[in-house]
Amino acid sequence: MTATTSFHTCPLCEATCGLELNIEDGEITRVRGDRDHVFSRGFICPKGAAFGKLVHDPDRLRRPLVRDGDTHREVGWDEAFAVVEERWSAVVARHGAASVAAYVGNPNAHTMSGGQYLRPFLRSLGTTNVFSASTVDQMPKHVACGFLYGDPLAIAVPDIDRTDMIVLLGANPYESNGSLCTAPDFPGRLEAVQGRGGRVVVVDPRRTRTAAMADDHIPIRPGADAFLLFALVHVLFADGLVDLGRLADHVVGLDDVERLAKDFPPEAVAARTGITAGRIRALARELADAPTAVVYGRVGTCTVEFGTLASWLVDVVNALTGNLDSPGGAMFPLAPHLRRRTPAPGRGFVTGRVASRVRGAPEVLGELPVAVLAEEIDTPGAGQIRAIVTVAGNPVLSTPNSERLDRALASLELMVSVDPYLNETTRHADVILPPTDSARVGHYDFSFLALAIRNTAVYSRPALPPDPGGMDECDILARLTSITTGRGADADIDGAHDAMLTGLIAKATGDGESVIHGRDPAEIAEMVEGLTPSERLLDVTIRTGAYGDGFGVDPDGLTLATLVDNPHGIDLGPLQPRVPEIVKTTSGKIELCPEPIAADVERLRGALDTPAPELVLVGRRDVRSNNSWMHNVEVLVKGKPRCTLHVHPDDAERLGLADGAPARVESRVGAVVVDVQVTPDVMAGVVSLPHGWGHDRPGTRMRVAAGRPGVNSNILTDEAAIDPLSGNAVLNAIPVTVSPS
Ligand code: SF4
């Protein structure tokens, strides 16, 4: 028996914890937190501990499947790609490139291939029908930052380790470990805030585990965060508490924000938020008085009808209290693959360069809202979607009105899925191309190191040897790109990888701001020889990045080899102020009151007088779940059923619901029957269902999940409701009725 230890970044959520893997005869036999990891320092959650079980899940696909009538049969890779080529070409020939679409799930953010090969593939499709999980839960933050800073990826994260006060809205890091904020052991870091005399305040309709540990839990009516935040802004201005600190010379639009906030005094929003005016005023003063403080808003603030307004106001409050881009406040990370920039006006941020065909929803960040996907498939006419590629996504469970999408996918002429599971979505696929598992490929977090509360650099080499019959996702995407660009399924893949490298180097050597500007591209290419295709690209990115060696310019700078030599990661220090460097608006200033956002405030003002629905549905998260495929590992689903409807005792009594008994939950678009769990941990007038369940569809191959199917909360969510600025789905505050079943 051969036994080895390997260190690997956990790819299962945004926290990027370091894992220590014990490997015996090619199998991961034990997983522990990597105690020497510079960022996570041994922290691990139940999902990370189950990493080996996820990798070795017997239901995981390792060879391609091709549809054969009502079932799927395993085929070789060449046959699978040949089927894709023949049928893809036929659809494009019949209906044109506008008839094809792509849906990209969030696991793509956890792979190197997702950061390197996905975008070229999507571009190769020649369609504007690109959809992703971003419009399920995070697009409002991108849009708000795009308008504020001119860069939708410039997201300020809470500097938890140095703050004196943190206010969390719609976030439950005790279960999620953070999102759009990479902070391994987020709970421990919150407890450290308290340990050094600071305060943790949670604003949430549910008494979550995070709310329970907080110094103060402020229950709020679902969907009302924008009202609360505007009232905080109102108080900050009215009480003379505004202090932009070092950003004073870098901000425009302050007066406009003050003018808009006049309509939202605490008294005006008290009924809508369920929070007294006195408590709102006190919170504003606490934020202003704390030596450092930060407001952090997450899923609950984004997945609502005023998601972009709430996301914008989070940053506005941080700016007005002098806590934006300041230690202990909200700060902008500088990951190793990013570059420093000479401060200068940029091109700004625009949306709506194209619109969806059926309802005219504007494009945002090159994609359309996933809430319109079903109608784009099932509405006849020119440009109707007839073929789709899904990459690591399960939109039949994760997107609104999923019953309609389920039916729509079944009607397509062709569906191709790059996915390791035959799940509720991929059961509709004609071809499934399963990438090799994440322990067999290198790992670098393009997305999450750029959202980290501390600057770090970590690269994990493959922990397990390659599967001789498997295929790396970068090869799958390169071959699909060969097909969609007309070079064919048999095109030389090495040539495709080389072309990617050549393009990346040419871009850097031709960029006046790059450290290798003007260098000989051939010389640079030679210096990354001997690495895998993904590693070559990563090495160029790291070496030309903020801390890179510039291919010899700075001998102490980072290279991929340095990262390989440091499997526990390299600490690059606490976050540093980055304004004005990060600002890319056309004015070169932070646009605190961007016109498109200001225009949407009228909608919020109008909603002040709209009575809230009597009963609304919100989601919830469990530490053992992130994506639906995690429901196929016994250790992550065993125990008491988790997919229950949380109901407040007062509502249970009023509605005649009994603990443990089934109830029928009905919304405008659908109905489910689910067992009730009566609990005071949810506000009266609010019920809660977790998401990602509903594993009862025929034709899937996820045996453990099928044994505990639960119900799909997105049967209830309404595809007609979106946040108009971002196109984000409204998955919280869904009006529902509940009755005994
Ligand atoms: S918190 Fe996230 S990154 Fe850390 S072990 Fe758990 S799943 Fe993995």
C-alpha cells in the first residue's frame, strides 16, 4: 500500500480552506484541515471533511453519456464529441447561431478551467443567449459596484480581522462561511471581533446561527433591506454624521445621495422593515461612532426586488461612515493574478447593450437574466433557443419557476452538458461530458482570492494521479470550442492550448501597463515550457500580476514555482487602501449616486406605501450543503430531514399547521407539499425552505439524493419577478399561502 499526504484547496465553497488529504492507493482516505495553511489555519467544515467522499462518489460520471431513447448510455470521448459536432452544426445550420445558448453554474468559479477556458468558449458560440448563476444570487452587487467604481468586479469585502463593528444583512456565514467575501473560518473571525471588544449585529428575518451568536439580532421583514439602509443614510446626513475620511477627494454625488435619502426617514420605513425608528437611528449612530465599522450584505440583500439598490446602499453607508477602503471597513483585495493600475478615468460601466428577445430584459456583464431562460426556449419565433450547453449547473433546481424550465429543456433540439452528474437538469441532455474530479487537477482560485479578506497566494497541484480514461475540463472546453468555431471535433487540442497561451502572452507584451510590455513573446513562452496547459496560463498570469517576478524583472516576485513550493500558501498581508487605483468610472471618481441607480429609487419610494404580503417565503442555508450535488453524499444528508418548512408558532396556530405534518405551500407559479417545522427562529409572517432539493425526478442517477428528495423551493419562485437593474431573480420574499395538506 502506498500512503501519501497532499495539500489541496477546498473547491466546495468560497472560503478556500486548505485541506490535508491522506491518500492510500489512489484514494482519499482522510481529510483534515491544513493546520499550516496561511489563511484557514486548520479550519474545515463538514463539506470539506467529505471532500474524499465527493471525489469518489460512485454516482459521479467518469465517461461521457449519450442519450439513447429515454435513457443514457456510456460512450467513448471521440464518439461523444462527434455527436456534439454533428448535431450542433445541424441546429446552427437550421436556425442560426442566435438559436443556441449557454448556462453556466457557480462551480465554474471553483475551477481553473472555469477561469481560463470558459470565456473563450462562450464567446465562440456567437450568441447573446448566455446565462449564469450570477443572476440567481449576486448580480446586484456587480451592478452596484460597476456603477459606483466603473468595475463590476471591484467588490469591497469586510475587513473582519480589524473591524470594531460588523453589521451583516441577509448573510449567514455560520452556515455558508461567507459569500462574495472569502474568509475561512468566518464564524471564528466574527467571534474574534467580539473577543477584542467589538460588536456583531445581524439583520435577518430568521434567527440564524449567526444571529444567535451576534450581540444584536435585528429581525427585518424580507426584502426590506434597501429601506433600512436608506434610513441609515438619512440619519447619517440629518445628524451630521457623514465623514468620508480619506475618500473625500475621490467621491462625487454626495449631495444627490442626501437628496434621495430625504424621503426615507426611519419613521417612514419602520412599518415596511418591522424595525422601530429608534432602533434604526441608534444603529446609524453606532456605525458612525465606532472607531471602525463595516456593513456586509449578502444573498438576502441580492435576491430581492430591490437587490441592486440594497447592494449599492451597503457601500454608500460604508463610504459615509468613513469605512470604505479603510482598514477595519470595507476594502478591495489585490489577488496575485490581478494587476496594479495607474489611477486614471476608465470606460465606466454600462448594461443593456442587448436585450432578451421575449421580455426585453437588459444584458448585464455579457449575460441575460436566467429568469428569462425558459421563455426564451418555449416562446416560438425568430431567435428562439433551440440548443443549449450547460456547464456545471443544475438550473432545474436553482432557478425560478423551475417547473417551466424543466419542461422547456425537454423541448430542445439539442442539449449538451459538461457535468459530472446525471441530475435533474442534465437528464435532459443529449450528451453529457463529465470532467475529471477536482482532486486530479491543479487548483487556483481566480474568483475567490480576489474577494479575500487578506491577500494570499495559493496553488494546489493535483492530489491524485490522472484518470487514464477521464478528461480534464480544460480539454473538454477546448474541444467544444473547436467544434463551435468550425475547426471540428478532431482538431489538434495541443494546438488549441498553444493558441490560448500565445494569445495571453501577446496581450501582455502588447499592453503598455504590463510588466512584460515589449518583451519577445517567444522568450516568455519558453519560460513556461514543461507545465500543463492550465499551469502555463496561470504562470504567465501570476508572473505578470501584482506580486509577480515579471519574468525576471523582480527576482523576489512570485512565480507558479514559488506557489508550488509553498503548498500551505503565501501570506501577502492585510488589505491595503486601493482608491483611486481601482476606480474606472469615466470621471475617475467614485460615483456615489450613479444615474441608473438614482432613477430606480423612485420604484423604492413607491413601494413604501405598498403593504407587505401577509406571508412570504425566504430561503435558508445549511453548512452541509452548497450545491445540489452535495446531497448525494450520505454523510452530508444523514440525520433528521432538513428540507422542512420553518413556520413561526403564531403562524402555525393561525393557519392550523402542526409540527411534523405536511403543508401545502402555494405561490403564483406553483405549489409544493412539505413537512412543517414550527420554530420561533423565523419571524411571524415569514416561512422558510432551503434550496437545492427536489431530487425526485425520473431519469437521474443520484441514488443517495433520490433517497431523501426533499422539495424544490424554486417550484414556488416566480420567473416574472426580477430586480430590473441587475436582472437578478427574486428568490426571497415570495408571496405564498400555506395550508394543512
Ligand atoms: S468552509 Fe468551504 S472551503 Fe472551507 S472546508 Fe468547508 S466547504 Fe471547504
